[in-house]
Amino acid sequence: MAEVLLEARDIVKHYPVTRGLLQRTVGWVRAVDGVSFTVEQGKTFSLVGESGAGKTTIAKAILLLERLTSGNILFEGKDVYKFSAAQLKTGYRPKVQSVQQNPWSSMNPRMRVRDIVGEPLFVNTKQPKKEVYDNVSKLLDQVGIGAEGMTRYPHEFSGGQRQRIAVARALALHPNLLVLDEPVSALDVSIRAQIMNLLKDLQTQFNLSYIVIAHNLATVRYMSHGVAIMYLGQLVEYGDTEELFKNPLHPYTRALISASQLTLPEDAKDGAKQIILTGEMPSPLNPPPGCRFHTRCAEAGELCSKEIPDMRQVGKNYVKCHHYK
Amino acid sequence: MTVAPNIEAKTTNKRKGGVSRWSRIMKNLTFIIPLSIFIILILTSIFAPFIAPHDPEATSLTERRLPPAFIEGGSTKYLLGTDSLGRDVLSRVIYGARVSLSVSLMVIAITAGIGTLMGIASGYLGGRIDGFLMRVVDIAMSFPGLVLAMLLAVALGPGFFTVVIALSALGWAGYARLIRGETLRIRNSDFVAQARISGASSWRIMLRHIFPNVLNPLIIIMTLAVGMMILAESGMSYLGIGIPPPTPSWGSMVSDGRNDLDVAWWISTFPGICIGLVVLSGNFLGDWLRDKMDPRLRQL
Ligand SMILES: Nc1ncnc2c1ncn2[C@@H]1O[C@H](COP(=O)(O)OP(=O)(O)OP(=O)(O)O)[C@@H](O)[C@H]1O
Ligand SMILES: [Mg+2]
């Protein structure tokens, strides 16, 4: 087994809901409610779930854009929240970079590409301008953008090209881990595969670890080693990706898989049973008691609405469901 | 999702000559004309002593309210006529440009500078700093400017710097509020989050990411203020707390000539035209500058 690079231990993030003039706290959005996972060196770990499941909140916590309510994030075995400012600056921040979902908003429209991609270098190294720009041109080359793009502005590029530039920026500091929050979902379908191939190539070239966030399982199968299915702030199933596709355990996972295969009506062959999710995900302000999925689960029994299931190992993977006892 | 190809098409088809030639000329005229007006006015005010045909403060009681040269009864000695004390209107307009433009530009530099600094700091840093600065802004915005101006005139004595201080003392607040709002919007943007992930300091983010992106509204407000400040200075002159006579400013000339409007319209009309020209040129130039500084609009 590969070495563990990052570990999330029982992380929780509750956002206060305030109301009125005095900003009284009237409730808590349980965006992430006790999630644990590990990311291995050189591997891809994917987080999959519907909109509002709490995926971006986890990404923000790892990128230190939000502070957790409780729980720990361990990087190379050390608690990130116990790092001093100086340790963060040299030992964590530069090693954990990200590519965001929306390539239209993730770049300052008033900066040239060479300064956008070069920013991590300007901030973290003492390299003179010329050296930074030399490095930028190499980085752009690696992601398939010609050096003539250096002096251009982001709006002069297409979405796919911009996402390549974003990848170049994320690679500038030679990070160990990239957090990719839906890196292709804003792109044209025809361009998605290109970007995913690029990411895969870069992973083997630099032994990068990825955390990929997606709401579509199909995206994930192609590039991830480990996967976790998230529902309403919690994991319902996690483990090896191939195993999860071959032998999905949780009813929610099965529903997601069947949804991802249902691309055209004729795909829904008589043999394959379609599981269609009905209704909306309940509000994270007031999650249902018992198993959080029971309100939409076709197989829910009486126990499911009363008792919170434990995460348990079933075969190779782990699942949180009363049906596996 | 389908925007990508369109954007690409837009950038590859840079307009060159041909069809849009006429509109390009028009577009260029809209900044060449106001820019020339500004340059001429600034040169005029710098070289006023060499250009002005007469001493702007020299009175001639025998030549009062002489009409401009191009009107019956006018003489080429006073091209734009004389005022109620027999002073040369042209020379006063030329010297007046000095006072009016420098008051206006100084006040704008001070207020926009302070307001932008405070707005960005307040909006980006938030918390107590924001709470405190915004209360100060509230106070500044609700304080009667005229009262402050009068108090200052009494305390410091009327004069050029009193006018500048009086107009600056409260004027920054509007900028601060505007820039704070813009800052709040930008600080939540993805690219600021990305800068933080890169390890950029707050200082760097404010300077490199927030500031360039608040320039659009800032430039618009600044250029609108050129005319407003000239008018404010005239208001103060009218109340006797502006630049004291006999030093000419466009504002004081307009208000001096008000009583003679029916018999000697030229006394206030010519400085009035100058004020109008500056206001208009300022607006056109502002639009042009904004387009020039925005990379997304630059090459269109
Ligand atoms: N700053 C915030 N304040 C309050 N609630 C928030 C905040 N950010 C996120 N939330 C809430 O937390 C929950 C999880 O949000 P999150 O953005 O992590 O979801 P997500 O899984 O990334 O969804 P999507 O697929 O739409 O990006 C949502 O209900 C959201 O409304
Ligand atoms: Mg998200």
C-alpha cells in the first residue's frame, strides 16, 4: 500500500445561520458532519455526491480557506492546525494547490497569464522576474499552452485552455497534492477528456496525489483509485474505485451508478435495473434522524429512520447502511 | 458550457480596418477631442502669465462691461469683453483655469486616494476595522459640508488651501463606501481564493487583485468629480468662503456675473462654457480611460 499523504479525521464544519439585525444564530448548516478519509501518495481519491453534499466545504478546509468546527487534517502525519504560520508557509501551503471548477472566475481578469501562473512563484520564492517567467513558459508548455500565451489575458482563451492555465498555476510550486474541485464540469463535454488525460499524465510524471471532487461517478471512474460517496455531510460508502463499481453496497451508490449510466434512453437495457432517485436531498440545516438517506431510500426499513448506522467493512470496501449486519 | 467556442471566435476576429473604419475614427475622436481640451486647459493654466493679454486683476473703471470683440461696441483690446470692474474677461478665464483645475484635481487626488485606501482596507480586512471605518464614513456623509466649510474658512481664513481642505474633508467618504462595496464583491471571488491558496499576503491581494478590479467604478466617479468640484468651488466663492477676490476662479466669475446677466451676459457665460467643457471632457475621457485599462475591452 502506498504511503498516506493526507488524512481527514472526523472533520466537521457547521456554518452558523444568522438572522435579523443582531445577527443572532438561529441554527447551523451541518455542511460536513464527521467525515474521515485518507489520500495516498501518487493516487487519486475522489469525493462524489450531489450538490450541497459538502464536497467543496471539505476542499476549502483542506486548502485552509475555512476553519473546521472540529476534527483534524493530517498532512504527512502531522496535524495541519498545529502548524505555526511559518510551517504552513513552507511545509503545507505550497504543497497543497488547487484547480477550481470555474475557469472563468478563477483568474484575475486584469493580470496577464505569465503573472497568473507565476504568482505562486513570486509569493513563495525569491526568484527574479526573468527566472519566474522562464519557469512559467515551461509550465505552460507542460499543459499544452504555447509560450505566446504568456503576455495575453485570461479572457483571450477558451474554457479548456483556461483550465490548462489553471493546472499550470497549480503545478508551479511542485506540490504533492492537488485539490481538483469539479475540474471539468464547467467545460464542454468534448474537452473534458483532454483535461482529464492531461491530469492523469501529470500525475504519473510528478507522482502527484489528487483529491477529485465530482457529482458524476462516470468522471471519477476513469481516473481515481479510491472513492468516497458523500451524502448530506457524511460518507455513506468508500473504498477501492473498481470494487465500488463492480460491487456497489449502499443503495445511494447504486442509484448514483445507475444515474451515471443513464445517458441515453436506449442504454437502459431490460436487464439492467434502473434505480432512480426521487425527491431532493433534505436540508443540512435539519438532517433526518437515523440514516440520513432513509427519506429517499427504496429499501429503507423501520430501523433506518431510528438508528444511525455504523461504518463497517463489507468485502473490500466500507459502507454505512443497516442492510449489512 | 457552450460559451467557450464563442469566446474563441471573438478573439480571433480582431477587427481590422474595413467595415468599422468610420466607427473607429468616431471612437478615437471621442477621446482625442476631450484629451486635447484637457491638455490645452492645463497648458493654459501653467503658462497663463505668457498667454493672458492683460493683468487679470487690473481694473479699469472707464472700460466696465465692455462687450466681446465680435459684438458691436466691443474692441479687440478685450477679446471677451470686460467685467463690472473693467477687468479683462479673457485674462481672468485664463488665470481662472489655474485655480479651478488645481482645486478640482487636488481635491480628487486626495479624496479618491484616501477613500480607495480606506474602502479596500475596510472591505477586505472586515471585522472591527470595517465596523470602525464605516461608522466614520457614516458620520462624514451625514455631516453638513457647508457648515464645515464655513467653520474652516473662519478658522483658517479663506484661501486656496482652505477650499481644498474643506472639499476633501468629507469628500473621501463617498469613495470609501463605493470602493468598500466593490471590495466585498471581489474578495469572495474565486481568483482571490486562488491567490490565498498560492500563499499571497493580504497586502499583495489588496494591491494586485482588489485594487486593479475596483478601477472601473473609481475612474468613473473621479471623472464625474472633476466638474462637481469646480462647481463646489464656485458655490463656496458665491458664499464668500472660496478663493478670495480679486483672484479669479471660474466659479467666482460665474457668480460675479450673475447680477449682470441681462446687461453683460459675457461675464459669466465664458467661464460657464469652460466649466461645461471640462465636465463633458472629463466624462468622455473617463469612459475612454476605463476601456483602455480593462484588458477585456482594450482590443475591441
Ligand atoms: N459560507 C457558508 N455559509 C453557510 N452555509 C454554507 C456556506 N458554504 C456552504 N454552505 C452550505 O453547506 C452545504 C454544503 O455546501 P458545499 O458547497 O460544500 O456543497 P457541494 O457538495 O460542494 O455542492 P456543489 O456540488 O453544489 O458544489 C450547502 O448546504 C451549503 O448551502
Ligand atoms: Mg462544490
